[in-house]
Amino acid sequence: MIRQHKIRLFLCMGVLCSLTAFANRYDGRVVDQNGSPVSYATVYPELQPEAGTATNTDGRFSFETNLPESSAVIVSFIGYEKLSLTLSELNAMAIQRTSLVLKEQPIALEETVVAAKASKQRNKRKQMAALLHAVYVKLEEEFPDNPAQYQVVSDVRMQSEGETWGMEQMIANIVVMPETAREGRDSLQFQGRFCKRFFSAEKRAQADSILAGNAIERLDKKNTGAGKAMRRAANAVDSGVVVHQALFAMGNMRYDFEQAMSDTRHWTVSNESEGETVLTHTQKIIKYLGFFKLTFTRHYIVDSRTYEVRRFSEHAEVKITIPFGYKLNADQLQMLNLINMSDSQIQKFRLRKMRANVDYNTVYQRVNGHVYTLEKNMLANAHILGSKKQEIPIRIKATQRVTGLQTEGVIPLTKSQITRRVKREIVEIY
């Protein structure tokens, strides 16, 4: 009897402990340095990002986790410094009703443009060629051609006319296999592990039928070649893979540098404070009788003494003109519901022009003498112009942070890992 009583007691204690551990809830509020709320900021435990959440329009958040109170919590939003604190500290701030304050951190491009005037003395072709060669030698030395696996937390926010209509956050594994690359590019494999889509209640109602699977089901019924292609594309977009993979793939610095260094005419150089030199490369692409125009401006922020690249940023301007317009199909047109177009406007919409400005930057980390990606940020302002002078402004903010890095024993992802549909959760924030 005593033994049975002890067993029951241990079972009760185990259940009680598990319930207590599962019930730890953390609340807080995120503001900027002026005290204004930061909406759609990401808040997640570093060791359990799938338990994370996003702040609402008042900057408030709430999440649950069973991690020890010494575990780190990450608070991030593009344009601000990443904030890291423990669960214990977060709990203490909630008790004291103290808000979490994010400090501004402009993307590297904004720092670069200030000092964009070229030095005439150093801009001579021979000197420029020697400087570019020295930087590339350092790039070859520091950027390894060995496999690496990243765990990332990636989020993309979309706005129209100042209103945020939603955010998608994805937790993913990314494997880089340089030896399988073509033309010097890294072979990139992407495995989405978990996806959350955050909406306000109003936008959730608008987006529910589009992003929760109904549009995909309709596409599945199409058997034509075009229908199959649309179905594959829709499934990819629905899982979030395309957007988040593209964010990591942008800015292959070593490859782009190697391709551009042979022609010194497109390079300028300037000096910044604290021993940094800014190398700027500008490239223009015009295609299809001028209907497609793209300008890239890449900035390499280099240590003036060691030639080590500390940061990399890129600015792109794109303009597309479609002379007779392009009629979007019914499933594509549905997406315009999210930016408050009426049904009558949607049916008449014909895409005529697009223009966009994109700012992008990468921050690096050093591990065992080599350089790996630590963080990527993107800010895009786009305008879609349709028939009858319809204009849709869209603003996209995206950030991707590395939460784990493996450099030993990395193996390629399997086909099933890459193509498996990502588990998705839709969350309303208030």
C-alpha cells in the first residue's frame, strides 16, 4: 500500500509540474525611443521560436513557454537594434509595467550614402583594380566554400497606404552547399519548419479565404498546363517558401563582387570614419526595348587596413512598363482584396506599370576564422499602376535573423524535406 501510495504521489507531482511548466505566460509592450508603440515587432524565445508572437497595434504581446526563466527572448523589428533579455527579466518588467524599448538602427545603406562622394585620387583605374583585387583576396580567404546549415527566423510585413495588413513569420532551416553550385553561386536549400501569419481581426476576415487554403483548392481542380504551373506557384507562395528563401538568397556578395570587379569604370570609392572604406558598384540593365529598367547600387563597407568586408548593402530601382497591360487571372486578383480594392475595381484591373525601390543589407558574424551570415534586412516601396489610373502603393519590411549555425557534418536536405508543406498557423492580433 505504501508503495502504491508513493507511485500515485509521484504521478500527481509529475502531472502538477508539467501543468505548471506549460502554463508560464509572458506579457509585455514594445515601444520606440519616443515611447510610440511598435506594431508587428517579433517576440520569441531564442530556443523555441515557434512559441513566439507579434505585437499588436498598441505594441502589446503575450506568449507561453515552458523554458527555464534563464532562457533568452529576442525582440526585433527592421530598422531597430535587436533586443535580447531573459524570461526572468521580461517577467520582472511586466510586474513593474515597464515597456521594452527598441533603439533605432538604420540599415547600412543609409550610413553609406552620406559618404558616397568618390575620391578622385583613388578612383584611377590601376589603383582601383589593385584595391578591388585586395578586397577579393580577403573575400576568398574569409568566405568558406564549405557547407553550412542555418536556422533562421524570418518575417515579412506588408503595408498599403500606411496600414499594416499582415505579417508572416517563418522558422526554417537553410543549407548552403557550395560544391553543387553553378557559375560560382552557392546551392541553396530551404526547408520551412513552421509558419505563422498574423492579421488584425478585420484583415483576417478579408484574407481568410485566400490564405487559408480555399484559393489553393480551386487551383487543384485545374488540369491544364497553365493551371498546373499556377498550382505549383500558389502552393509555394502559400507555404511562404518563395518570399523567405529569396530574402536569404539575395546579396550573394562574393559572387557579385567577382563578376563586377573586372570593369573598374562602374566603381567608386570613398572613405568613412573609424577606418572604413566604402566601395560602390553601379550596374544598369535595360531590356525589352526599354520596357524593363533595373539599376543596382551595391556598397561594400570595408576595413581600410585589412580589407575585410564588414557590411554589405544594396539599393535597387526597377521600372516595368507593359504597353497593352496584363489582365491578372481570378486567383491573382483575389490578393488585391487585402489592400481594399472593391470587387468592381478588381475585375477591371489591368496591370500597366510597376516601379519599386528596394534597400537591402547583410550583417555578418565571424566563426572559427570564417564569415557567415548573421542578419538580413529588406525595405521595399512599390507602386502598381493599373488601367483607369488605379495605383496601389505597397510597402514591404522584412528581416531574417540566424538563430543557429552548423558548420560541421552538414548534409544536403532530402527532397521530401524541401517539398513538404509547411505547418501553418493563422493568428489574430488585437
